[in-house]
Amino acid sequence: MNILLINKSFKTGGAAIAAQRLWKALLKLKINTHFLVYDKYTSDNRNLIILTKSRWDVFQWWFRFIYERLYFFIFQKNMSVRFSISPAISGKNISKLAVVKKSDIIHLHWFNQGFLSLKNVKELADLGKPMVWTLHDMWAFTGGCHYNDGCYNFINGCGNCPYLKKPGKYDLSYRIFRGKENLYKNVNITFVTCSNWLKNEATKAKVLEGGKIIHIPNPINVDLFCSSMPLKIRKNLSLPLHKTFIFFGAANVNDSRKGVKYLIDALNIISINTNIEILLFGKNGSLIADKLPFITHDFGLVNCVEKIIELYQAADLFVLPSLQDNLPNTIMESMSCGTPVVAFKTGGVPEMIDHKKTGYLAEYKSAEDLARGIKWVLENNKDNCLGKAGREKVLREYSEEVVAKQYIKLYESLLNG
């Protein structure tokens, strides 16, 4: 059984991290698995196939990326939505690559921003091999948006898109949607959603009507993401030993979808507690650090996995105020490290956090309830009972072996017809 995983990046973004973890999990179980990525990355692992091997490769990708952005620029409502829609009109034909031809199953993950176009996906489908597509957002069944932000036009076919400058019945979202309808006709694709929430959304979509949609979560290395002694870790990070640390982070903390506005409001509500300090990581952290009512330790962009793990281990709780999310890696990572999580009740988050058992689920967009949740966890996590329960859930549902075996079962069923 030869499996080929395909993702634009090896390490940038939640989908890349999830795909990379699945690849490593399958290799541990002796499944012959290759991982094809486009981002430039240095590795001596022969099962990692990197397409950007020269400056010319990099230039071609940048040209396709810029072409897509300029194309969407004509239609976008404003600059705040410039990455909210991916038209998938430019990409690279990878169907003739040797690693693609040798594979028994092609497993797609996230491939936008100039890596693969809808036409390129059709070229892969035309090879006649079984295909699996793990959905890390809603893009596969919408008119181009990655998250719908409350719009349900995808149920009937898109059009009148709120992200567009001139929405209409036959606008860009309608045309992208029709392109996906044509692509999915008579192709052997099994769609996998990381959360049951996303599965429920996908089953509503007209474009996936009659298609095979199943749910398998993302995996995590529970031996790497594990609990440790907080005081020892804080000493390593040169942090005060006996403060209460609230941890928050994202690839871009200033992304409106990450809900930092509600976190700031919640922290201001509980600002009477002077023993609290904030741990922060991610791009643009400096833009919000000054707005927080507590001493903030801004670690910026952290590319070292070991450093991220130390931050989880040093914290008393992790807060994720995202307004829409699938199955956030950060929640899984925090729980695996034995650190309870406070988050909004949205997307796939309620599947991960058991309210008042492994953390706290706050009412959607309620800074007051978010503050209540932070205070509740800090007051009720005696002997880290919430963190231990969260760790047990991760071991039971999200460990590499548990998830990889579910994918292997899927692959075998597809190869056996």
C-alpha cells in the first residue's frame, strides 16, 4: 500500500501541521507513505518530496500566488477579506510525477494559493486512483471561502457572496461553485472532516450531495506533547515561578477570526487579579500586548516545537477565543500537555473540550462568559484535575496510533473496492 499525502506547506499553518503528523504516524506503523509539499524545506527524509528545488521553482510559485491574489483583488469587498477566498485558478500539474504515478491512494490536504488549481485536481482524479481529501476548513464545498462567517449560500449553490464587492446571483462564488460541481462528477473522492461539526456542514452542501463524507480527527504525538513540572519549565523560560500564567497564541493573533478582541475584553473584566501574567506567541503580538491589562511575555513567532511545548507546560490555562474553527491544533496540543483550555462554543471546539471537565466552553462572542470561564478554571483546577482529564481524552481519541489506524482502515476499504 503506497500512500501519497499532498499539502502546500510542510510546516506553515494548521493543515500542514496536521498532515505532517499523520504522515509521521503512518510511517511509525510501517505504511509506505510519501509527503508531497511545495514550500521550500530542507530534509534528508526520502519520503518527503519537495517541489521547490530551485529559484525557478520558487519564482513560478510566487507568480501563480500573485496572479491568484491579483485576480481576486478585482472582486474582493475590501483588503480585510483578501485571503478569505481562494479561486484556485492557477497551479501546477503534478499528475505526471513518478511519486504520484506509483501511489495507490492520493490523499489531498490543503493546496491553495497557487499550488494546485481545480483543473490540477481533475488531472489527479483522471488517473483513476482512489482519492482521499481531508478538509481542514470549508473550502471544498463553498464558492471559494475557507470559512462561511454565517453565510449559508453554499447549501443551494452560492452566489450573492458577502465577501465580494459586487455580489450577485452569478458572481465569482457562483462560478467557483459550479467548477467544483463539474470536478466532483464521476470522481472517486472520499471526503474526510477533522470534526463532526465540519461533517455536518459538509453534508448540507449541494456540491457534495451524494458524496462519501466521513469523520476522522487529526493526530498528535502524545509522547512529544506531554505534561511536565511547571516550575522547572518557568525557570528555563526565565519566567516568575509563582505567577498565574494565561497562554494565548495563533499564527496571526491579529486575525479577526481568532477573536482577540473578546480576549482583551475578558482580561479587562478580571484585571483585579494582579497575580496574572500573559504568555503570548504569534505574528503581530506587539499590536495587542499593549492592550492587555497584565504583564505580557511576547515570544513572537515560535517555529521551535519544543519551545511551544514549554509554553503550554508553563501555563495554568490556554485561552482560544476563535470565532470559527474546525479542530484547532492548539487546543489538542494544550490538552496533551495537561493544560486546560477555555474557548468559545463554536465549530469543532465543543467536541474537544468537555465543559467543566477538561476546560470551559464559553457562550459564543461573550467576553463576560469568557472571563467567567478563565476564573472558573483557575479556581477549580485543583491538583490539575482538569488538565489530567484533558490529557486522558487526547490519549483516548487523538493519539497518533488511534488516528492512523482509522486512516489505514479507510485506505484498505478503498483499495478493496
